[in-house]
Amino acid sequence: MSIDMAQFHQVFFEESFEGLDIMEQGLLGMDGGAVDPEEVNAIFRAAHSIKGGSGTFGFTEISDFTHVMETLLDEMRDGRREATADAVNVLLQSVDVLREMLTAAQDGGSTDRERVKQQHAELERILADKEGGAEPSVLAETPVVDGAPSVELQPVGWKVVFRPHQHLMRTGNDPLRIIRELASLGELEAECDVAALPEFAEFEPEDSYLSWQLRLREPVDKAQIDDIFEWVEDDCDFAIVPIMPEGFDSENAGEETKADAAVPAQAVAATEPPVERRVGERRKQGDRRQGDRRGSGAGSAGTSSSIRVDINKIDSLINMVGELVITQSMLGMLGDDFDMSRVERLREGLTQLERHTRELQESVMQIRMVPISFSFSRFPRLVHDLSSKLGKNIELKMSGENTEVDKTVIEKIGDPLVHLVRNSLDHGIETPEERVAAGKPEMGTVHLGASHRGGNIVIEIRDDGRGLPRDKIFNKAIERGLVKPDDNLSDKDIYDLIFQPGFSTAEQVSDVSGRGVGMDVVRRNINELGGAIEIDSTPGQGSAIIIRLPLTLAILDGQTVRIGDETYIVPLVSIIESIQIHEDMLSTVAGRGETFKLREEYLPIVRMHEVFGIENPDARNLTDGILVVVEGEGRKCGLFVDDLLGQQQVVIKSLEANHRKVDGLSGATILGDGSVALILDIPGLMRLAKQRGLNAGAPLALTA
Amino acid sequence: MNDAANAVLVEEEESPGTQYLTFLLADEQYGLNILQVQEIRGWEKPTRIPNSPKYLRGVVNLRGTIVPVMDMRLRFGLPVEPYSKETVVIVVNAVCKRGVERSIGLIVDAVSDVVVANDEQIVNTPEFGSHVPTENIIGLVNQGGSMVMLLDVASLIETDVAEEDG
């Protein structure tokens, strides 16, 4: 039975993508010209792990490609080659190609071979540029070699001396399995040494007495062989010696082989010190890797996504559970023999239980939290590439990268952020000439920041460019019939227009942005996350886009409201205020139904009992109930309900898992008494009300 | 190892036939594959889902998951009767489209029995003369002189889910 390697694929891909990010960041750091050897080392290590991993998992295309990159990086690391801007650029592009290849391998898609070949050729070109390169061509043509930089010639195979300790089989390992595993790599010759076999009478069936000399006639990566022995390295002696090709230094190689064949034990002994050392190092690596694996939920084979969790978070979780158990047993003892004199103790215990439960909940939520730098890390590259493409001089500043956000938020916020940053670069920041003419520094700045504010996370994209063209947007909106020329709109209302589908004021569509596809999608994505987006802009000074997101998607602060005998939950983030209205606030706007006036604004009223068909509301008369003023997708309205019940945190449950999406509802939750309450989706509710024209033309129910 | 387990399963299914849980609805017997029955619960008032078809009485909390419950009388257009002590909710689940496993609660008059039927005993449904849509029926089986209509759980759930698309 061989180990199903597929179960490790997910981990490999995750590690590789992380490696790519490291490489990318490192390469961007080298952009300036000065090379920090530590930086190059980090890049090299990342490339090396990707190569090793892809070789192990049989993604030879990837390992071949990475190998060439690695060769180039190696020369840089040794100072044999200068990190020219050209070389760095080619390496950056190679990182992209590699990412595509990895993505394709992960999704089972196909790679763009042409592109890979081209990039391969590019790398070769740099390598062939003899200015200090050692013998790159040899390396380039022979892709799979051991990563050690000193090995410049590729062995045709490996000789492995494998001598299990007597107790190997008791550890649950089987030498045969290891040999089979080796055989799966290529043609394998095995020679068994039976010298250690005892007399039959002394024979212990569970001990292993045999040792082997194995010859693998396949130029595989040494790491692959190492990996096979990883499981048993503590329980055996082994040595791995390369077999050199015939003709090259054959004398030496032959000698070595001969010597080994003759006295295997000595060979093992001779090579032992380096092996020992390596084992030590490897173990460290192995520990780390295993730790990571454990963290990333090793059970999931490919399908479900995983998350890396800081071990500290897990520890605090375990602590918390311990506390909870103690409290529970304390309460249990109290209950065993209880009388009224101990009520005080019971109360204390319950308070403790409540505190621990809340802490536990918080810790569990913490597990899903990852720093937003996961999402931000791609922007230096983006800005670097785009600014050169656009011929602009732009600096990216980032702050608050360590702000932690729910993993789902990270996954979904990436694309909208890219879109917004592109917009800033393309439309916001002016060309250097324009900037100088406007008396601004030649270099434009885009600031990307994240911070916690209340129960929300706020992401800001701020640039010091020309700001949004207010009049242009307004004229365009009139042209498209979105607004009337005599509409009295605030600046904010006008800026909001850019979120309309297909809205663009760009005179020219570039390949960066300007098609008018996007801002509506950006807003929709953010709304789906339960967040809101706002624009602030000063002509000539720059603009800022402010995104407000809930910290987590699993829990929501809600206001429970009652209509008739039904309870609904309004997300607290969407509530502006709740008011009781007077007759003089009400009016009916022709064609727009019931409205009420709130601080110089006329807002539509959505009668919840009509929209949701609730049969017996307490209040049909607008002055009898309560209006909850809510905002969604930049529009406001008043929800007419009977009563406000209370605020509480609710755990969001999906309605779609077993049922389906229901208009006007974003999910459900379970209340303290075990019953189900539905959570309102404010934008959806407004659409629903509009669709049904429920409040359009409805007579004012004012009887007083 | 897996093959062996499959073989056992197949054997079980083939030799004695499949077990069906039968329930009563307006004095008629219906059957559900017992492997798709998750549990049987007493009737409790669910939370109404606004703007849903009438037969969908709402959703209930089933140990932390939200499960819709539908009134089978309303679903099949049978005369409505007030719920009694016997009224139960049979929670069934099935693997639906796109490999998603879904659960739903069926409100029925009462559960009655478990019957065993193999494929030969199941006869095709007549195209007419039934208030149950044909796509929801696997077939009929004669049980002690009376007919039991075997329902297809997956299609029952799917009609509930599919209406959103239309």
C-alpha cells in the first residue's frame, strides 16, 4: 500500500504560493539595485522548496522551470552575477509564469506551454549572458539536479546503502515498503546483505537483520530519496551517494562504487557524520513542516480550503476549554447537594460560565482571523508594474497590514481592492508633468490602510491625485438619464453614481481600467460581505475610498424587531436610527409612495407587514409603530415595524444550505429560546419593496 | 477494503429488498426510503418564511441547522386538516444536484410502518389518477392489499429548492 500523495497536494500548493509571494516581495525589494544577500537567500530558498516539492509530487514541468530560476538566483547569491534590472524583471515574470503553472496544476487545468517556453528562453538568455555566469548552459539543459549549488554535474542515479536497525519493524515501518517506494522512482537494483542474520534458533521474527545496497538508475532529485527515508531516519543507517555518468570522472565514481560494494558497513560509517548532521537539520525542518501541516487541517484532501493557525491561538483555545470544564464540574458539584444558602455560589458560577463561554467564542473566532497583509501583499507588485506601464511615478504606502480579518473577508476583498487601487493609479494620479504643473510633487502617493474601528474593519485607499471629476460624473449621469439636470444632489450623491453599472467617464478605455465594468461589482462584493463603501474626494487634492467591513461573517450585531407575532433581525450596521414619527413628518410624493421627512431628506417608508405579508400587525397606522431608518447600497429608507425588542449578537446560519435564497433575507439565526429568527437583507428588502410597488401610490394611512 | 464494504452493502440491498418507512396522509399510505430518513420529530411551530408557497410552513432549528418544513397535504393538494397529536415531522435528507446534501422536514398525518420491497415488487406509477406529481414518485408497492406510494426524496427537496430559479 503506497501513501496517497494527493493528500499532501493541498499543503504543497499552499506552501508554494506562499513561497511565490516571498520571492515576489524579495524581488521587488531588489528593484532598487542594491542587493541584500539575506534577501537573495530567502528568494533562493523559496524557489528551492518549490522545486523540491514539485519534483516530489511529480510536477516535472514546474520543477524544470523552477530549476532554471534557481540557477540564476544561485549565481546572484554567490555574487557571481549582478542583479540587473533586466534579470530581476525576467525573474518577476517567471514568478508569474510559475504561479500560473501551479494554479493550473492545482485546478487540473492546462498550462500555457508556449508562455512557459518563452519565459524559459528568457531565463536562458539571461543565464547565457556570460558576464560572470559559471556554466549555466549545462545546468539549464539538465533540469533535475540536486539543489546543492556545489553539484554542477548531474548524477545518473543514486546508490543507497540502507541498514535498518534491529527494531525498525517494531516502529511500524517495513523496509520493504521503503524499497518499493524507491522502486517507484525508477529502475532499482537491490542487493541484500544477509551477514547479520543470526542462527535460526536465535531468530526473532520481529527484528530486522537484513541490510541492502540499492542502485536507483534514475536521475531523480536527491530530496525525493530523502523524503522516502524521512519516516525511518531515526531507525536506520542510510547513505545516499550519487552515481556519476560513465565517462565523466569514471575512475573516481567507479572506485567509490567498488569500495561501497565491498564494505557497505564502512561506507555507512564513513558517511555517517554528514548524514547525522543533515538528519539534525532535516528534523528541524520536518518539525516545522509538520507543525504547519497540523495547523492547516491535514485531513482535507484537496477539496476544502484550509487555514494556517498560529499555535498560540490554539493554546489559548485549549486553555479556555480547560477553564470551561472546571467551571462545569464546579457547577455540577454545586448541583449535587444544593440548598438555598448556596444560591450566591450558583450565581457566581453562572457568571463565570458566561464569561468563559464568551471568551471561548472569541478565541474560536480568532482562529478564522488572518492579518490583512495576505491581501495587501500583492499591491507593491501591482503598483510597480502599473506605474511603469502608465508612465507615472507612484509610491505605495501601506499601514495596518497586521489588522486581522476573517479569512472569508480576505478571500473576497482581494479583487475589489485590486480594482480600486488600479482606478486610483489610472484615473486618480496624474502624469508627472501634470503634477508638476499643479504644484504637486512629481511622485504620486497611494496609501492603503487598514484599521479597526468599533466592531468594523476599515480599509482606506487614499491617493493624492486629481480627485473625482464631479461635474463630469454629473453630466454623464444626466446623459445616461440616471439623474435630471435640476436634481439637487450632494457631492456624495454624485460620487455614488460611479457605482452604477456600466458607468464610466473615462474618455479612453485603457487596458488598466475605464470600461465602466467594476465599480458596481465592487460595491456588490462589499455588500455581500455585509460591508459598505464610501467615497470622499477633493478636486485637485485627491480622493479616498473607504470600505467598512464587519470583522467576521459568522456573527452579526443585530437589532431584533417585532412585527405582529414574528421576530426579525436587522443588522445593526445598517441602522442609522429608530424613530417614532409624527404626522407632520409624513407626506406622499407622487409616484414614489409614502415618505417621511428626516432632517431635510425625504425617505421612503417600507411597511414590513405588507412586504412580508404578515397578517396581524399591531400597528397599521404609521404613527403607532416605529420606523427603523436603515441604509443599504447608499440608499436610505424607513422600515415600519411594531416594536423594537433588543440588541444581541447572533450567529448567522445559512438558509440556502437546506432551503434557498429568499428575497429580503440574508440568513437566519437561532434565538435564546431555540426558535429561528430571520435576518433582513436591507438592500434586498428595498429592491423587493420597489419591485412590488408596495408603497408606490399606497394611500396614506393617517386617520388621526 | 472499500470494495469489500461495497459488496456487503450491495448484498444487503439486493437480497431482502429496500426498507421503506410508510406514513399516512389523508388515509393513504406513502413510503420513503428509510436510509434517507434522518429523524422523526413532533410538530412544533416553525418560523414562517415570508413570500413562500403556502405548503412551506417555515423553518425550524434542527440542532443548529436551519431546516425547512413542508406540509405534505398542502404540497399534494389534499384537503387540509388541523394538526393532531399524531402529526409528525419526518426529517429526510438526500444528495441533490451538484452533490449537495440537503434536509427537509415533511409534515404528515402519522407514521405507520416499515415495509420491505425489492425492485420486482415495485410497479410503475400510472400516468394519471394521482394528485402526486409523477416526478416525485418512484413507484407503487402492494402491501397487504393496499397500495403504498413510494416517494422520491431527492426530487421532493429539489422542487423546493428549484423554485427560486424560476
